[in-house]
Amino acid sequence: MQTSTVFLTLVALCAVSFFIGRHKSRLIGMAGGGLQTLHSLPVHYGYMAALWAGLPALLVFIVWLGVEAPVIRNLVIAELPAEVLALSLDELGLYYNQVVGVALGSVDVGVVDANQVTAAHRYNELLTASRGLKMLLVSLVAVIGGLLAVMRVKPDLRARNHVEDIFTWVLFACSSIAVFTTLGIVLSVLFEAVRFFQVIPMNDFLFGLQWSPQMAIRADQVGASGSFGFIPLLVGTLLISMVAMLIAVPIGLMSAIYLSEYASRRFRAVTKPVLEILAGVPTVVYGFFAALTVAPFIRNLGESIGLSVASESALAAGLVMGIMIIPFVMSLSDDIISAVPNTLREASLGMGATMSETIRKVLLPAALPGIVGGILLAVSRAIGETMIVVMAAGLSAKLTINPLEAVTTITVQIVTLLVGDQEFDSPKTLAAFALGLVLFFVTLLLNVIALYVVRKYREQYE
């Protein structure tokens, strides 16, 4: 049985359990004098039966999927000849992969030996048996769980509380997955960053003014030690982000004010979706636009007035990145301003204030927590951008605050260090994890600031 077939069968059994549980609760209620004699609604008894049928069977299904491939692999390898088992782990893994390829039909039988063909037949036999047992076991667990739930249906059974408790634990498990995923990402980056700092001193990384992560392969090569100063990358990141926010925040905020307070419903219904289309454009398209149109225009404009402008500049990347972030700021600010209670607007206008005074002195202060939080989220979006910077700002790690020069950012260097066939045993590649760790703390700091601002001003205006 295919995995999708087993899953659909499980869904069908849950649906059957739901209808049986609901029907039985109705029968018991009518026999006892009416549905009002039941503690919970009939639908809650149905939900309880469906959950009892589905959750244990789903757990068995997931566990089976996790252990199926390793168990089949061990069984197939155990039956291989002794000369094959004497191979190294890498060679044995390659040998087994060819067996699986033959079994699945992706590898020609003519390029493998007879032992692999035999093992492929054995693999198919075990896979077929595993799928059959999986279908049988999942169905059996679902049926038993559903029957037990239906047998428990009684007028005094707190089915609604039972269902709510189960959903509470399910939601807790889902939130825990997000937390543990974040923790796993942090720890994986942290461990590799610690390896980097064992080779390169932390002070040299955090306060160094030169970034040149080129490490020599041999000790007698020129430039046998690189420079891993983080400051040029941080300055370049902040410079491009600042240019982007100088474009995105005023335009996005004023657009949001117009759409929420001045524009007609028809104009708003058409304009807002059109502006939000910009948020769906791939960043590589913005990168092409920056490299082929904006950067040459800025260079030619600068040369016409006597300025020296690099062919790839922070200004070009920041301008295009700001255009990309405008829908983000506009949409968040518009939703936040629109969420301000109408009583504040009506009270201000009723006291004789003009629309502009109401916006400046009532609506914007009331919406300030959300607006600031949205702006800081937009800053985090700008800091994490890569493609536009690669194509429009270059890869030069210069310590400069001149937006007309080429700079680079943290994310671009992370991509550059990990491009190609790399081994994670040199300071050059491990530096990417140190950069990732610092970038994580920078974005975390921005989110903490956003939460602080939101909480502080929310208490003032609620």
C-alpha cells in the first residue's frame, strides 16, 4: 500500500468513527428524554471518537515511516555476501544505493552484479510486506481506538472537555515543534561558530576592520592567514538597510495613511492589491532591475554632476530594496491604522479637529506601537536580503559609509563562503556560521525592541 493510501484510509476511519459516535450519542440522548440530558453536544462525542481513532493510529503511522527504511536496509545488508559486508561504510552505502535503484527501476540491471539484483528482489519483498503490515496495523489501531471511544459514550461523559483537552495538547505540541526547531537552528549554528572562535579570536572577529577570509591550502603559500574582521560587513549591512528604510518607511507609511483615511473604498479595493503585488515579485527580479537599470542610472547621473559612483553601489541596492519593502510597510501600517477604533476618530472630528490633525495627533499616536513593530520587522527583512545586494552592491567588503561605493553585507558573505564543494573544517567556511550567529542576535535584538515599544505604548493608549 502506498503511504497516501494508508493516510486516506485513516482519514476515512476517523470520519466513520465521528458519525458513529455522534449517532450513538443522539440515540442515548433521545432514549433518556432528549438531547438536553447529554453533558455535551452530539458533535463533541463524534469528535472524541474521531480523535481516539485518529491520533494513536497517526502516531503509529509516523513511527512506522521513521523506522521502515532503516529496518529494511539492515535486513537487506544482513543477507549480502561476506565479501560485500567487508567493504567500507561509504562503499557499502554506495552498493546499497545501487540496490535500491535497481529495485525502483532507476538503475539498469546490466550495470550491477547478480548479488545486487538478488538484493533488489529482497528489497521489494520487504517493502511490500512492510506496506501491508503498516496498512493493517494503522487500520487496526484506528478501529480499536474508535470502538473504545464509542463504547464510552454516556450521557454524563464530558466529551466537550475531553475534546478541548486533546486539542490543547495538540496545539501545545505544534508550538513546541516551532520552539524546538528554533532551538535546533541556534545550537547547530552555535556549535560551528564555537569551532570558528577556537581558531580565530573573538575580539579579532567582532572588532576587526578587515574582511578577507581567504585561507591558504599550504603553509608556504602567500596569504596563509586571512582577515576576519566583522565590522566592514556590519557597516555595509546597516548602510544598505538604512537607505532602504529611508525609501520604504515614508512612502509606505504615507501610502497607508492615504488608503485608510482618504481613499474611497473602490480606489482602496483596487490599489492595495496592486501595491501588494510588489511583495510577491521574486527578489532576483529586483536584483536584475537594480543591476541593469538603477545602478547604471545612478552612475551616469553621478558622473554628470562630477561625482565618482561605483558601478555597483550601496545606493542602488538600497533604493531597489526600499521599493521591495514598500508593500510590506504599507500593508502592515494600513491594517494597524484601520484597526484604531472609530470612536477616536469621531471624538476628534467632533471637537472640531481637521482630518490632518486627527491623523497626526490621534490616529498615529494610537497606532504607533504597531507601526514601530512593523517598521522593525521591515528592517529585519532588509537585513536578511541577499540577491539584490549580490547583483547591485557587489562583494567588496569596504569599511565605508559612502553609499556611492560598493559594499557587501553579512548574508551575501554567508552565501559566498558556502558556495561550491566546501568542507566545514577551515576558518573560511566556519566563518559563515559565526556570521549567521551574529546576524541571528541582531535580528533578535530588533524583535525585542519591537516588543518593548509595542508593550510600552499599548499600555498608554488602551
